[in-house]
Amino acid sequence: MIKPNKLILKIICASFFVHAGWGLITPIFALFITGQINGGNVEMVGIAVGIYWITKSLIQPFLAYRMDVVKGEHDDMVFLLRGTLIATLVPLVYIFVSEVWHVFLLEAVRGVGFAMVIPTLSGVLTRHVDKDWEIYTWSLESTAMGMAVGFSAVFGGVVAGLLGFQAVFLLVSLISAFSMCVVYFTIKKDPWLRDGKEK
């Protein structure tokens, strides 16, 4: 079986930890809002989730367009680092929230962060995928993401039950920070990245 090139493996690794971190929150997010937030209820959970996805979906085409306008990939790495930084800081702020509007605001900010992360990872992976192995490479990325979310969801529920929501948010931040280190120390300075300037 073919082994993907090193840059592809680094991208998949970064994607794994980004999704693993936030996957910890998946099983407890509704319980957190309804049990820990003033005025939190099932409707607020739906609104919060909707705010994240709508924000991410509306913003990412514009950010992606800007990244494609500039030749090369070092600007992409800057976006990726900034987005990962947002993904690292948001769960830390969640430790201190108490009102529904705090949750809504943080979900909007998280949407911005992931609008910077997801298209960038996908774009760099697409550019460097091994020829004639596109489906296989994308299956590896999808498998890594699925395993990350699946196992972290189980682990997140256990941690929340034993140590509380704050411990989960702290763990999410730590995992996201590790993902940022992967991006900075292994991807951002990778010699395979293309140099360039604005078209």
C-alpha cells in the first residue's frame, strides 16, 4: 500500500488533532448549555450550533478566495495558524461563560476560526496529494477525522463525568495548542510549500 508523502501526513496529523480537540465537546455541549448556562435550554442549543455553522459557511468562501488570490502557500499557513489559535482560545473562554449570549458569541468566533482552518487544510492537501492516489489520500484524511471525533467524543463524556466541563474545555485547548505546534513547526516551514506573491 502506498505511503503518502510527508507533507500529506503532516496535514492529516494537524487535521486529526484539530478535530480531536473539539470532538471532546460533542457529547456534552447540550448538557453544558442546559445545565451550566443561565437561561440555557434545548432551543438555545440549536441556536448555538446554528450560529457556528452559519458563520463558518458564510465567511469561509471569502477567506478562501483571498488565500487563492495570493500565490504560494505561506499566506495559507498564516491563516491556518490564526484559525488554530482561535480554536485554542475559545475553549479557554468557555470555562468562564455563564450567559447564553456568551455562548452565541463564542460559537460565532469559533465559526470564524474554523472557516480559516478547514478550507486551508483541504486546499494544501489537494495541491500536494500524490497523483492517481487522490481518493485513497482523502479517505485517509476522512478516516483520521472520523477516528478523532469518535474516540474523543467517548473520552470527552468520560472526562466530563469525572472531572467536570471545565476540565474538558481545558483539554480541548491543550489539544488545539498541540495542533498549532504541528502546523508551525512542521507544516509552516516545510520546504515543499510553494512560495509566491499576490497575483
